[in-house]
Amino acid sequence: MASTTADLTAAHEQNVRPWLDLIDTLRAQGVHEDLPLPQIAVMGDQSSGKSSVLEALSGVPFPRGTGLVTRCPTQLLMKRSAPGTSWKATASISRSQANRRGGADTQTRSVASPGQLTDVIVKLTDALTASQPYGFSQDAIVIHVTAPDVPDLTLIDLPGIVRTSTSGQDSSVIQEVNNLINSYLIQERTIILAVLPANQDIATCDILERAAQVDPTGERTIGVLTKPDLVGPGSEDEVIAVLNNVSKPLKLGYVMVKNRTQKELADGQSLSDAKETEAKFFADHAIFSRSNPLNLGVANLTIRLTDLLVRRIKTVLPVMKFEVQEMQAEAGRQLTLIGREAPTAPLERMNMLMKLVAEYCALLRNAVRGDYRAGILADKPNLRLRTIADKTFRILGDKIRETQPDFDSPAFSTTLEAEIRGLRGRELPGLVNSYFFYSFMVTKLEDWREPVDTARQEVFDTVNAIGANLFRELCPQYPYLANCVATVLKGWVERHVPVMETRIEEAFKQEEDPFVSTNELSDEIVRVRAERFDRALNVVVKAAGEGSSKKKGAAAVEELDAFKNHMSEHLGQWYMANHGVSAAALIEDMRTVLTAYWRLSAKRLTENVCMSVEAHVLTRLSDDIESELLSVMQIKTPELVAELFHEPSEVTDERQI
């Protein structure tokens, strides 16, 4: 059998082989079931010449015929051996995870010759599809071929696209085959080898349209034109336009090959003779001989596919490495969890129970403290209790600040003046009845009830949810024990709800009776007045047009004096209106004091509520839960403890696997 890789240099093979061996090793370990690997999938219409292309590449005489010959995926892994070594192959069935527990024979069969391999493929195909309702299977036949004259390449042959069902064939087979083909098309690491009969209108070939939908940039689609010997006279120019990437262009282009005809097969033409016939056909053809020789022949197709696959592997390998590491870490976590097989002796069960409680409460304590350096808390952001609680506190502060009245609005001043008049007693001019101040703050305090109650409820809901989910993550194989922990946690929360309600009510009561023991209020009043003075100053300066003049000398001095007079007059008017002994000044002073005290009170209430939650809920949580869990476990009988360690059947089955 003539070598189909004679044009590959030794350096090329040295650069190619390690990459393909890496992917084959990953596939042999079953990585492809969870992680898509770079591969070449041969796709096309029924009877487009797919199996003939595979046969020319590999030397394996695939079953031929009309209609749905390929009835399951066929994975062909070729590895070139040293010159002089013998041809050898194996064939087996690779079952999908869904079908792994039953069905056809999965034994690996050794094959001594290419002719024998054809019969094995037929038998394995029949074994896979005999019990299938539509006569085809999603499980794959895996063929390993090692020989000195095969390329280092891995290909997957898929059933041809079915357009109409034939007599005796269920119409559902069309959708089933399409689903199988699409499952390979959508894999971003799969190179699409689109097989197109040159004697048909390329525009009618469905595979190019499907490939364009999943590979719009054309990074992974290459076309192969078959049956050039059947192209009718006068149609060659259309074929050349496709081959030269003018019509229906593909980024990776096209290669045209000539496979053995039915007569040549009947006459027993060998693959080595077929290669010579192909070369002579293209050399002698009046039209095709003028094409780029690199776009003609099986040998060039082999080189193109090998280079393309290796480039694809190199491109995706860094991402694959990261994905494999992630899968390995997750598998390690799962093995750790399902590996905790429950002990059977009562004393050992109780010891393990105490250990699990201690481990859980340590995690809960770290979740409260914000220590997420390792373990479950590092991998699960939704279990980070401190982060979520702090976010709730920040939202509470924002919501309370949103309730601040518009102290600077004219409407507020009008309302304020009316209320001051309504409470006017025997106060001296410039003074205000203190009861007005109290009644105002009591009214505004009620605006804070809703955000405080919402924050309190969110904290308890978070404690309940994270506390329960944390144990489920720690011990998913013990759902009864997790339910017991959740029940204890829920009871603790229910008992602390009224405690927090009391603490919050105390905080509100304190704010109902305005009080400050330091200079905070006076400092805040100064800040409020400074803010208002700055605003007034900006208005006056803008009206005076500071900095707009370019005058010099005496004119500049005269203009500066005018500016000073303007500032003194208008700022003086502002000061007397806001700080003199008048009704307007009284309202301004009261508005300033109310603004300052509202800010202090809002900040103080927010801090008191958050500190109460911290002291009476978060700080006590882990210690209280640990104490209650230990107490509950101590009073349980050995039978109840054994029930807590009951495992679902799927966990025990997975551990056995």
C-alpha cells in the first residue's frame, strides 16, 4: 500500500506527532466526555463520498453503498509506525454516558488486515443499531490503526445528512440524524471537513449552510470536492470557481480528490494504484490540470488536515489546560465528599458526628469573620456571610439617607413656618418652642422603620440560607443530617428575631428623645451653615461677574471697589435675612439645626442597628449553633444517629463507581 504521507518531512512528523498523541491520550482517558477536544469531523450529504475520502486517507475500506450507510459515528485514530512494521488495528464501541450501562458488545477486537476490518465495522454497526428505533446510534465505533503508511491523524465519520426518509424508514430519523450532526457542529474545537460532490450544484449542499451558522468566521471549516470525474462537460468552470475559492469561498479553502469508481472497486484496484490513477487524472485533465496542485489530491488533503488539526490543538491547549485543572479540582472535591463513607459502629458514628459539627461551625465562624482563604468559602461566593451582611448594612444606610427631607426647598420653609407659628407659646423673640423639635424628629423617625425592618429580615434570611447551605456543601451525602442542622438553625433564628426586635425598638426610643453628649451637633451645624454660605457666595460672585474684566490701572482699581461694595451689600443682606432677629432668620436657624440633627440621628440609628445585629446575631451565631448541635446530638439514640448518616442510593452508587 503506497504511503499517503510521502510528502511529510521527518521534521514535520516530529512537530506533529506529540500534539496528536496528547489529544489521543486525553481521549483514551475519557476526557472527551466532559471536555470537547480538537477533532476533525467528516460531514456531508448521503452518498457525497465521505467514506471514500476516509478510505483514501487511511487505507481502511469502509462499507459502501447508497442511502444511510454510516449509521453511527465512527472514530478513526491513525498512528504512523516505523517503516517495516506490520499493519494492525483494533475496533471497539465507545458508549455515551447515557447508554453506558447496557446494550451491545463493547469488547475490543484485534484486526489483522484492512479487509477484515470492514467486516468488523459492519458487525459493530449492526450491533449498535439493531435495537435502536430509527436504525442508527449516537454511540461510536472507535478504530485504532497503526501502520507505516497511514498519517498521524484522527477523524470522525458521521452519518450523512438525511433530506427525506426512504421506504420502511421512520420519518423521525431525519431529526435524529440532524441532532447528532449538530452536536458535533456546535463544538467550537471541532474542525468541519465538509464533503461536497463536485458533480452537484454546491449551492444545494446543506452542509456549507449549517457550517456557516456555527462557524461564521470560517475558522474551522474546510471543503473537500469529490467525484470530479463525474463533472459534465461545460461544468468544469463552476467547479474551478469553487476550488479556487471564488464561488462559495471558505477561509480554509477547498481540496479536490478523486476516489475509486465502482468499476475500479469491482476490478480490485488497490489504494496505491488509486493514488496513481488520481495523479494521472488531474495531470491529464484539460481544465483541472491548470489548478494549483496544492489543492489537488489526497496527499495534499492529508497535509492540510494534519497542519490544521495541530494548529487548532496549539490554539486551544492553554484554555484546555485551565479547564482540565478546574475539572480535576472539582473531581477532587467530589471524591472527598463521596469518600466520607459513614461508619457503622455506634461509637465511631458519634465521633464522626462531633467532628462534622466542629468542622461545620468552624466554617460558619469563618463565614461570619470574612475569612474565605480556602475550602468551600473560597469556591462559593454565595456562602460568604460577612460579605452579604455588610452589603445589607450599606443598603440600609443608603435607604435611610434617601428619606432625608428636602430642607432647602421653599415648600419645606413654608411648612416649617406654619408649624412654628402653630406651636408658638411665651418664648422670647428669636427662640422656638422645644416641643416642635421633638415632634418633628418623632415624625421623621417613622420613615426609617421600613428600611430597618427590611434589613433585619434580610440578615435573618441570609443566616438561615447560608447556614443550611453551608452544611449541605460540606456533607451533601447526608441529607438527613443536613435537615437536622437546618432545623436547629431555624429554631435559633426564630428565638433571636424577638431579641433583635427589642434591640431595634430601643434604638428608636433613644432617637425619639433628641440628645447629644458631645460637640457633634454644634460641629454639624457649623458644617451646614458653611455649606449654605458657600452656595450664597457662589450666587453673589456669579452675579458680580468676578474675573470677567481685563481693565488695568485706575480703571481696574475702580472696578475692584465696585465689586467689594456689591459683595458687602448682598452678603450683608443674606446674613441679616438668615441670622438676624426676624421670622425668616428664625426659620433659617431652625432649618439648619434640623438638618444637622437629622444627619446625626440617621447616622447614629444606622450604626446602632448594625451593631445590634453584629453583637446579638452574627457574633453569637457559630458558638450558639455549635452548642445547640452538640446538645441535640448527645440526646439522640444510636438508632437516630444511624438514621442521620443514611445516604441516598445515588451517592452510594457513585462511590462504588
